[in-house]
Amino acid sequence: MTTLSAMDKFDIFWLTFLGSIEKFMRPPKAESPRSASQLHVHVTEHFKNLLLVMAASGTFKRASQRSPSGQDLLTLTWAVLERFRPDLRRQLQELAGDSQHAASIATGNETTAT
């Protein structure tokens, strides 16, 4: 992740990636085959793990500092996710439990693990 996030335009790459996986993270329709439901669950779970790793490694913070716009990449990520998975933030908050670090990611206040 460190090498990829060191790209000059990682923020653009990341936001494009979010748009690409949106169709796999949307809940499937009731008439969809079981495999679509399984894919949805697996992609969502892997994505939550990816968010946690990126935040723990400081990826969002570093990418935001390099961004020409200066916009916070984690805040932009949540803005995109709110359009099609508004429940994801709540899921991360529940997952966080006593973990201050995971809670900070879910609230958009990334902290780097020490």
C-alpha cells in the first residue's frame, strides 16, 4: 500500500477505485442470485479492512498532504460512500467497540497507529 499511495495522484486513483467498486458494494436486489449476495458481503468486508489498514498506516493523511487541492481524502471517501453505503460508517463504529483508532476512522478523524 505504501508504494501505491506514494503516487503523485493517488487521491484521484483512490476516488476512481471507489467509483469502480460501487457496483459490488451495493446491496443486491432480492431476485439476484445467491452468488451476488456473497460477492457483496465479501467485497464490503474486504473494503472495510482496507479502510482500516489505510488509516492505520497513515495513507489517507499522507495522500491528503500531497493533494494539490489539499482536501482530506478520508473525508472525501466518506462523502462518496455515503451515497451508496451510508451504513458502512455505522458498521465501522460498531466494529470499533473500545478501539479508539477504529472509532476515529469511522468518524473521519484518522490517527496513525504508534
